[in-house]
Amino acid sequence: MSELKRTVLYDAHVALGATMVDFGGWDMPIQYPTGIITEHMATRKHCGIFDVSHMGRLLVEGPERVAFLQKVLTSDVTRLVPGRAQYCIIANEQGGAVDDAYLYMYEEDRYLLVVNASNTDKDLDHFAPILANYDCTVTNMTARTASIAVQGPDSDRILTELTGSEFLADPKKNSLNVLQAEGHIVWISRTGYTGEPIGYELFVTAENARWLWDRLLELGAVPNALGARDTLRLEAGLPLYGHEMGEDADGKEMPVFAVSLANFAVSFAEHKGDFIGKKALQAQKEHGTEKRIVPIALKDRGVIRAGMSIYCGERHVGWVTSGTMVPYCVFDGEAPTDQTGKRSIGFAYLCSDVAEDAVLEIDVRGKRLKAARVARHARQDQPPYLRPIL
């Protein structure tokens, strides 16, 4: 068994009493002593920080960098200008996802591509034969850099105190900026994986990671680990590679357009030209997919988990791809109260012909519990708080 990789913040997690686990070959915190619910609620009500330094960070440079990225990504890279980022998918010729990723353009002459931690080596292997045809390079910067997500209503205040700047980045999602913070350079992005209306992801050099982490804690941020990261992204309705993308419970590849985010991540603009998977993706877009990823909520008491079978009557119609018990804020008017509710929600890979109002049943340890499709679990349109939809 190979030794687990560690982020530059490993010692900080251990010092905070984190429970460490193997996550895609990385030794990562699953929760801190206060527990997942406390972490989740701290992000929703105040500010949570997450070590996301295990994510792969690839620097793409060279004269033909745009042509290369247009070939290997589903998005229209030419829509990016310095100071903007975009969600994208790395597709294969069959229209499945090799990975999903985020592309950042901090500077005119280079791109930062952030990929899933467990897929970094696979993505690089996928790129290697294609790179031979382009005058550009892809450099793995993961070990030389670090990344910390800062998410929640107090994020603006904390980062303003840290940087001394009232302008952190353009208010629009996916906006970027580069700031000085106490003598250190911080690359800032209005992105995140929690659904928070106010949230950022920060990039720094590896040697500055511990300074940034400790300062964020001193300014009032609460450390969050992988457990809360999962409950937060599920409440926000955000897919995860290996669950909502990749292979289904039968080991068959899920089509990219089974996920609604594909509508934003895939471009068929004429000037984009040919790209990997284009023909298969066009067919998916035109004809639909046999199954789709949809948000679901359990109506009976219990907890749903990935891999559980879903039925409509006696017909098997899909599987749970992600599921857990999620805490949620109880609001009194415009502000969250000290009360916390709980509900079991998740995603399902469901036959496309199942009606939206169909009564679903999920096999939970041999007992069928009622569930329903929902449009979404929460709403982001009333900042500074994300609000649950019950």
C-alpha cells in the first residue's frame, strides 16, 4: 500500500484534533472535534474555511494553450478574459466525463486548471498524447501551491480585514483578483463548493499556506473538513465526480448531459471547432439521456446513502448517487436562529421518463422509504444567507 499524500496544512489539522482519513490517496481531515453539524452550521451562519490543497492545480502555458484547452475541455475557453473563471468538463470521445474542473485566467498568457484530487494523475495521462500536437505545456503546480476555501456570510469581513482592501473581487460569481495581504500575494476567486452566496477560494504559495490558515482562524473563521464539505455541497445541489459523474452503480459510464450543469459547461459554438467528445455530446443534448441526475429528498424517517436502489411502484428506476443527513438553518425572518433542523437529501440517477411528481421509494436496508424529486434543496438569491427549501 502506497503512503498517503499530505497537504502542506496536514500538521495544522492534526493540531486542531481532526480525524484524518484516506481520501483519494490523500491524508485529509473528515471532521474536527466539534463535529460535522457544527462545522456545517458555522459556514451557513458565519464563515467556514476548508483546506482544498489536495485538488490538482495545473498551469497551462505556451503559444497554443488556447487551442489545446479548446480541444480537451467542453467549455468555450475564448470567453475567458483576465479576471474570470469558468466551470468545465474534461470529456472522452464517448461523451463521458474524465473529470470536471475549473479554469482560471488570472493573467493573459497562462491558465490555471483545477481538477479533482484523485484524478490529477489520470487527467495528466489523458492530456499527454494530445499535448504532443500542441505548442504548449501543462505543469503540475499542486505541490508548490496551496488553496483554502473561505465560505459564508462573514467571508467579506474576514478577507477585508486580512487584505485591507474593500474591493476583493468583482461581485459576479467566477470573478478573480490578486491582492497583497500582510506582505503576501493571494490569488482570490469568487468560487466555491458550498452554495454560499458569499464565498471565495484562495491560492497561495505552499510556504504561505500555514500563515493564511492561522490568520483566517484568528479572524474568526471556523475550520471545516470533508464531512461538512459533503453536506454543504449536497444542500447546494452540487455534483461530485465519482458519484454524479463517472460510473453508475452497474459500472456503466454516465453521460455528461445526465448532469444539468452540462448545459453551462458544454459549448457548441462554431468558433470552438472540434473537441473531444463533441459528436457524442451533441447527440446527448439533442436526444436526451436514458437517466438523469436529479435532487431527491426523503419523506419518511431514515437516511439515504449512495448505491441504494430506487423504485417507482415495482419498477427499478435508478440509484442514489449521494445521500446523507444534512443539517439546515431555521430562519426567523431574515436571520437564522440558533435552531437546527435535519433532513435526509441527496442525488439520484433516475430514469428520464419518471414523472417529476412520481412517488419514489428507496430501499433502505430492506425497507422501502418514500422519497420525492425536488427542484433544489436551497436558494441563493437572498444573500448573505443560503436558505433551505423544505
